Amino acid sequence: MLHRLPRHYLVMMALAFLSTVTSFIFPLTAPIIMTMTKSSPTEVTLALGILGLIVGLSQPYFGSFLEKGRILAPFLLSVSGVACGLMVFVFQSSSLIMVLAGLLALNIGYGVYQTTSSIIGLGLIPSSLRETGASYFFLVVNLGLAISAVLAALFLTRWRDIMFILDLCTTLLAVFGVYFITLRKRHAITIRRTSNHTSYRLVFQTIYHHAPLMIGITLLFAGTHLAIMILPLYFEFKGLDTMRLTAYQMLLNTMIVALGTLVVGHWVDYLGRPRSACLSGLLIGSAFILIPYVEFRVIFFVYACLFSLGEVIAVRLGSAVFFDIFPEDRKGLASGTSMMIHSIARTMSPLLGLSLFHLPVATASYLLGVTFILGGTLLGYWYWSYSSEITLTSHMEHAS
């Protein structure tokens, strides 16, 4: 199936791997901020949540911007944001305000980069291959993150500055690569001279009409971000070996994702998308119920298996669907809305993660588990209810 994907998409996968294999800052952002600024887990999680929301709400605007053929400005914003944001970590500022400003710049730059990647990636491949493309892209990114986690566990303490600079260089290289691919593919992005008001109206109409989909994806991906962003904080809070456990989690996640990517398409086809979505929520929710016991190796392994399998299904069902519910000529809005929903999920994950620090961990883990099971149920309900109306928003676009 991989050979059926367009060449430019394979190049983007290679760039994503190059960027993530040396991504030593992003997966460990929360513990690094705690160490640099001596802040509490609550302060860090709230800051991450607010910044994620600010960035997320702006993504449809950047998507609409790209639809109009304005490629240079988003590219410069992405480069400057990534460069300024990562430089704050390279120079290890101890000021919380400076760190937050750098993190905001990094998130904006990375958000624009992801929106652009989504448009020319998933947006420009045949709809029949989008779920497969999303799954393989997710596999490549996870492989890169697993390798980076191992490298961080082995060498970050000793070679911190060099590794952070390497992270900066490879991320900028990926941004430049996506920019040049966008220049070559700009003819395939329909140029629309619609107002921002019209674009945002379409976005909110689509979100309202497909509310179960949006809420379900938000809750499910809040769980995936929680595992990446906040669990390292929880390990740190409990006095566990954060680097080692994060590396183990990434390695197990990658191995299971690699196996799951090969078979999950058959599972989804066999079970159907509604039941597959419910299964995804059940797996992720069950994994979080085991959080109080992850210090035991067997439980940690079971947790990683359940979470990773649920995540593979969630990515397949929740990444490419945005291009199906928007009109075909609004790829920018589809990509921007996708990034917005995922950013809102990233915002929710720190807020949900606060429960691990302020409630009994058993109570918090059950609440989180039920939340993510609810997300899978809502996504399954949407697939069951709206499968025949998946292009309904095209009528909204013509009406507006």
C-alpha cells in the first residue's frame, strides 16, 4: 500500500522522520520547563493549555491564508517561530516569561508548519488513500520519537546543548523542505478569494453540524497528548526515572504502532468504523485506568499496549476525516480546522492532567479513562449517524 502514495508525500514522511528523530525538546517540554524555571506541575500544565488554545484557534486562518496562494508569509512565520522558540531552550533561559514567550513562538511556528504539511500531504492525495497515508505518517513520526527518546535518555544530560542545536537545525530543515514542496504543488491548492468572515463561518457551521465528531476527536486526542506531554510530568512528580520511562513508552509505542499499522486497516474494515471508534476509546480509556500501577513493569507494558493500539485506530479514523466533511476546494480550511481541533485537544490534555496532581491518583485515572471512552463513543456515534451526510457541508459553502 505504501507504494501507492504520491512521491511528494513520501518525501514529507522522510522530512518528518528527520525532524522527529532529533526532537529532544518537544516530547519533554513539560519536564524541561519545570527544570529551567523551577515551576510547579500545575503552573506548567496551565501554561501549556493556554498556549495550545491560542495557537489552535488561529489555524483555520492560516489554512485560509494558504488557500489564497500566500505561501511566503506563513513560511516566514513558521521559520521565525520555530527558530525563536527553540533558541530559548538552547540558551536555557530561567525566566518563566521568556520560556512561555519562546514556547508560544515555537507552537505558532510548528502549528503553521503542520497545517501546511496537512494541506499538501493528506489534502493532495486521493481520498481512498488518506486513512492509509495518515497511518503510515503516524508510524514514521512515532519511530522518530522513539529513537529521539532513546537518544535523550542516553545522551541528553551530557550533550544537552549540542542535541538542542541539532533539534533546531533539523526542524528548520523540515520546514524549508515543506515550503519547497508547497511551492511545487501550489497549483493544486485552489486559490479562493473568500473573506475571512466567510471562511470562519463555514468552519463554525461545520463544527456545529458535526459536533459529535469534533468532541469525540478532541477527547480521544487529548488522551494521546496527555500520554506524551503530561505523563512525563507525573513520572517526575512521583520521583520515577522520567527519561527511562519515557524512552520505554516511546519504544513500546513504536513497536505496537508498527504492527498495528499493518493490520489496523483490516480491523477497521472488519469491525466497521463506528465499532472501531468505540474500541479505540475503550483501549485508551482502559490504559489510563492503569496509571496508578505503571511503576510495575508488567502493568507498564500492558498500559503501553492498550494505549498504542487505541491510538493507532484513533489516528486512522480521526486525522483524514476533515478533508471529507469540507468541500474538496477548501483544503486549507479542512487542514486548519484539523489542526485547531488537535490543538484544542492538546490544550485539554494539561487541564485533564491536573487531576493526576490534585486528586487521588486512582480517582483521577478512572475519570480520565471514562472521559476517553466517552470520546470513542461519540466518534463511533458520528460515524454511525452521519456516514451518509459526510459531504453535507458543501451545501453550506455554496449557500454562504
